[in-house]
Amino acid sequence: MTRKANYRVLIVDDEPAVLEILSTLLAEPGREVSLARSAADMEGYFAEPPPDVVLLDWKLSDGDGMEMLPQLKVRWPAAQIILMTGQEATPKVIVEAIKRGAFHFQTKPFSGADLKQLINTACALRREENVAEEMLPVKSVLGEIIPWPVAHSLKMKEVLRLTARVAPNDICILITGESGTGKEVIANLVHALSLQAKGPLVKINCAALPRELIESELFGSVKGAYTGSVASRKGLLAEASGGTLFLDEIAEMPLGTQAKLLRVLQCKEFRPVGGTVNTQANCRIIAATNRDVLPAIKDAHLRADLYYRIGAITLHLAPLRERPEDILPLAELFIRRSAAQFKRPVTGLTSAAAEAIQHFPWPGNIRQLENEMQRAVLMCEHAQIGVSDLSVELPHSQELTNHSPLERAEKEVILAMLRECAGNKRETARKLGIARPTLYKKLADYGIEIPKSNGDEAATLIEEA
């Protein structure tokens, strides 16, 4: 009995030597490798089960691989197509290939180890039974950063899908979004899914460094380059060699330094401060900014030419208020983390608190939500975090009609216990099993006012409430 292949790889190239080398390199148990020596040969596979991965040469004797990309994505929508070429790949060409449906743009020659890693990643991105399995590597890697699933909103799912597509390509990426939206998390994910994943991920916040020191931090310096420079030092570009350099808040970088960074991107080399010899730059650059790009260019915070170089692929993270579907999963994640970290017996949110946080605008985005859940875990006296345990200022104009059915039920329980205790709040809190400050907060939330004295007046007011 013949074992069914787990993955099908189709190699399309008009050079017999390339076909032989690639077929030998990629031959593994569970992987079926097929060969086509031309575009016409490739068409012979249209009637067969679709391949999972296609290695397609750009310039064939009877066709143009770049031109064929859209047709192949229509014919084999689930296939991950790697466009190969012996020419130097410019960012413009790489972006065009990705727009046309390529999973990766690979220049020749390439190492066998890199190609195997690329094929393994591409194989994991296949689709089965209408399930977007291209998200599997994202789930696997993201699980080490934030447990999956945390992206319920369509906006965030699209960001992750695009991240999975562009990460394996050696091209600059710009991540935009308000502060606290998770730009660094996405940068971590891009690096983890890239071919540089085994190399270092070096980070720098351009807004946190004095303007006079940022160039020596980036490019390094030689001894005596400036006052106090008693020894040569390696810069972050050199430290990131073979890996990724993440430039956070790039629009805060001085314009003169931006010009030098542009040269690094164009020429793949840099010169240490005070040095006379250029050094090869061998790292991928990911940048991020919390500014709106076009106003930042207009206001001379970001060079237009640098933006055009790094912004060919832009990943935009919407603020949390525009993707409320992500709020509750993230909050529950942060509660679990904080409860484990501080050894607190907190398991989640009450229904009222869950609804409240989903209607709060979270101006500080995910960072503010995480800090709020951490604080609530520390302050909460019960197994679940209630509205009274939250420090964020919820709208005071909320009427009962805007409360959830569970909140209305909670109000009725409190009213019933107040009646039973003749308006005595200390006794009411004791019988409800909650702290008095918690009861006072709930009375305020539900608009229940009780006179300080007990008796008929209080009971009458409770009845009216």
C-alpha cells in the first residue's frame, strides 16, 4: 500500500541541473516532489491534485513566472508559490511578487538549509477543508508570546495573516499604530517567522536615546571618535548581524540619522562614527511608529524617501476601541498570567465587569488593559473581578436600561438583601459575602441611595428603588 504524501512540491525550472539539485535536496519521507521543465510542462499538472508548494522560476523559456502568478493562484488558491530568480531582488520587485500572490521571492544561489526551512514553513501554510492553515505557524509562534487565540477581530486576523505571508521575505516592514497596540509583539512575530529567526533580534527605542548618541548606538564608533570615547564599540547594526534590527518609534530619529539609515538600506553597508572603513550590513530592519505617517512626513518627523524604502510593506494595528472583540480574550489572558505570577485565586471577570471593559475606550490600548487587569488581580478580594475592582473611570451616566440582564439581576439581589436587613449596609454586605467598599461601589453603580439611619424611611426608599 502506497503511503499518501503529506505535502506535494512542484518545481518549475528550465535548467536540468537546478531541477536535479532541488529534487534531491527536497526529497524527504512524506513529501512528493514533481518536476516541470517549462510552463507547458507545468500545465500538465493542472488535472492532478494541487501542489502545496510551487518553486517557480521567474524567467522560463516559454513564459514569465511573475506574469503567471495570478493565474496560478486562481488555479491553485491554496498553493504557496515561491518565485525564484538569478537576478538581484529589489524591494519593488519583491512587493510586486507578493501582491500577485507569491509566498516568497527567492534569489539564486541559496543555501540548502535556508531552502529547506523555507519549504517547511510554506508547507505548513497550506489550506485544508476551508480552514486557513496559513495561520498555523502564527499560532505556534504566537503561543510563545501570547497564547492563541487572542485575535477575534477581523482586523487583527488580517494583520496576522499578512504577517505570515511577508515575514519569510527579506524585506523591510513598517508597523504603525497607537502606543500600546502591540507593535513590538508583531515585530517579535515577524522575526520568529523569518529566515533570520535563529539570529539575534536587537531592539532600540529611537525616542529613548539622546539625539547625540543615537548614531553611535546604531553604527558603533571607533576610539577617540568623540569626547569620552576611550575604546571602539560595536553598534546595534553589527550586533543584529544575521538577524533582525527593530527600530521602534523611528519617526523620533533625527533626520540626519534617517538619511544615513537610508544609505544602509540602499547600499547594505555602514560606517562607524569616526571610522574610515565601511562595514557590511547583514540584518533585516523592522521599524515602527505611533505617528500617522503622512502628517509625520509633512511635519518633518519622517523622511519621505526613508518611508518609501521601509514602508513598502506596512502592518497597521488598529486601536483596541476599534476591535472590541479582542478585549475580553486579552483581559482573560492577562488575568491568568497575573494570577499565576502573584499566586492569587482569581479566575476571571464577573459578567458585569466583562461587559464594562468591553465598552471602555482604552486610550492606552493593550498596555493599559494589561496593567488594569494586573492591578485588579492584586486588589480583588474574590474569585472574580467585579466592576468595583476596576480603577478605570466608567461612564457615570449609565442607566439601568444599559445594564446587562445579569447586572439587573445583581441589583435585584442587592435590593432584596437590603430589604431583609432593613437598609443596614454592614449586615447586607456580610450576608452577601462581599466587603463593604464593594457594596458601596455597587450601590453607586446602580443608583441606589439609602439614608444613613435605618428604619421605615430606608425601607421605603429601597422599595421605590
